[in-house]
Amino acid sequence: MTPASPRSLWSATAEEPAPPAPPLQGGAKADVAIIGGGFTGLSAALHLAERGVDALLLEAEEPGFGASGRNGGQVIPGLKYDPDELVAMFGPERGERLAEIVGGAAGFAFGLIERHSIRCAPVRKGWIQGVHAASKLDIAKRRVEQWGRRGAPVRMLDRAEVVELTGTERYCGGWFDGRGGMIQPLSYARGLARVALAAGARIHGRSPALRLVKEGASWRVQTPGGAVTADRVLIATNGYTGDLWPGLKRSLVPVNSFQVATRPLTDNLRATILPGGQPVSDTRRLLRYFRLDPEGRLLMGGRGASYGDERSSLYERLRRAARWLFPQLDGLEWEFYWSGKVALTADHMPHVHEPAPGVLAALGYNGRGVAMASRMGKLMADHLTGAPPEALGFPITRIEPLPFWSLRQPAVSALIGWYRFRDWMD
């Protein structure tokens, strides 16, 4: 099978082998058909199979092919919104339920890894958000206050503490969240597939869903080599969503997230870069995120507006950002570079839809998918096996195609240019 990306660090270093996932051939029946082999679909398949539900997962390539196997591996709790904002948006009961779900999502993912002995280099020393400008320090203070009030292990970091933990002098402060950490994401996706198979789920790679049609009381999902008939269907395709269900693709904006990684650092150099061992992202509108892998490579990531564009300048921008943060990297060879699609939503929230009886869709993690998609898979399994809608936390909403979606590429390019200018002004 084709690896998640031929130049990806994660493809080169995955401990978990690609699971057996033969293409679907002929007809099959299942209680639940799952479309998409990323964290959401794999977590749902595992939790359904553990309850004795016959779950069959269809993946267009192989498990972990998309963003789940290409992201930076940062396991970050929460969403873009702070907990008080969730309460203001959804009311005290649902808002606090949502805060509990998203705040516990990182712990949920690490719990899955521990319970199933998934070999994905998990490190849980916390996560740091660096503040790139003094005018943004209130962001960190607000988050520490609100999460601390809910019992989370969070604290403010002054400039000296950020320098001590990260090794860079480019941040004026920040905050620490002890719930976070990092993993090898492709290994994690493959590990979820392995344990889902062991629990009784069926997984078919190279089996893109071409059509979804109602047949009596069931749904039929057609693939190039066969079809599956199921009582219920879960669509979990995120940034790789196609035209399977009307309007779903147009409710999201897929944006590429680019990453580069060095060769393993020498011991002397490694002692000066991220000595605290935490992954870091920052408060820029076009955030930068970085971490070390177990062999001591520095990984640097960021967003780009292009769609499938592999221009070398996009990766060179990341290498320049890394040298700006850590001047001692000048002259060091960069060994890997790759990209993947992040699904953005207009309201910056994950979306849950039930466009027809028996059909669910969950997608749109806005760059927080490692923890949240793992949790969402369990929530979908709960809902598919009879949990009441309020247990989801997330509201079940109508699919709302974005206006002027066909102009998304120039619009996003212009927006990213504007954000880059504002970050520079900060």
C-alpha cells in the first residue's frame, strides 16, 4: 500500500505496521458502515465493535492516510473557544458538558493508547502555548483562569519560564496545560485500526465510497469493487470529504498544513532546543507549532493557503521560522517535508450532522483533531447505540454549505496574507 506520504517523517518512523485492510470485494452487510479511516472513524469502529456491533469501515486509501497520519502529533485538549465562551454560546448545561468533553479529550486519547498498548511514542509532559506579542498575554491569562476554575492542571508562564522550557527567546510569555502531550500520529492511527480489527470490526482500504443510496430500511454504500448494506452510516472524512452527501463538502474549507523535520540533532544542540520536552504552538493567527520526535528531530509546522501545492517556498518559509526561533539550527540539514488537509468550519467548531435517518456525519476539527477526533469517535458510537442526543454535547445541526464556496481558494489565500501581515505587525 502507498504510505501516508512518501516524504513524511511519520511514514518513515512508524512503529505500528500498516494493518491488513484488503479492498472490499463483492457484497457485504453490517450494522454500521463507517466511511473514513482516520481517528474519528477508527475510534468509532473500535468502540462499536467492543459493544458487539458489526462495524465495517471503508477507507479510500489506507487507515491513517489523511490528516490523521500526517499531523504534528500534538495532543491538545480543548477547542479554539475557551470554556466560558462555550457556556455563553450553548447555555450553562450544554456549554459545561462541551467544556468537559473537549477538556478531557487529550486524556481520553492517552487512555486509549495505554489501555490497548498502542506503540505510538506517547509523551505526556503537557503542552505549551507561547504568546508571540505582549498584546496577546490576556489570551493566556484568560485560558488559565477559565480552565483552572474547572480543575485543569494549568498555569501561566513568564518569559523566563518559556525560555527555560522551550529554548527560544522569541516569546514574551505563555501558559502550560498539563493535560496535553504528543504522539506518533500514523502509529496511533494504525494502532487504533489494529485493536478495532481485534475487537471484531472489519476494515477495507482502497475502497472509496462512490455512492450512498437508500434501499428500503437500509443504506447501500457502493465502492469500486463491491457494496456494503448497513442499517446506519457514519461519514467521517473531514478534510478529505467529497461529494458523497449533497452539500457536505461545501460546508468545510480544507486548508493544507505543512511540516518539515530536521535530521536528528546532536546531543549538544538537542540540549538547547525544547529541553522541557513539551510540544509548543503559539498565539499567532497563522500559528506555528513545533516539537521533537523520539530520535531528536525538530519538527516545525504551519498553515498554508494552497491546495495540493508542493512549492519548495512553502517549506522554506517553515525552515526560516525554525531558524528564527532557534538560530543555532542554521546550516542544519532538513530531512523530511510533507503536508495534509485540515478541515476548517466557519464557526471554528466541529460539526455533527444527521442529514437523514440512519446517517451521521462528524467532521471539522479546525486543527485540534488528534484528541477531539478520538473522543468524537466514541461519542458517535454512543449515539449510534442509543445514547440520547444531549449526551453528545455537540448539537446536531443542518448541513449549511458556505456561501461563495467556489471562491474559497482566492479568499483563503487573501485571508492568510492578511493574517500574516497582522502577525508581523504584532
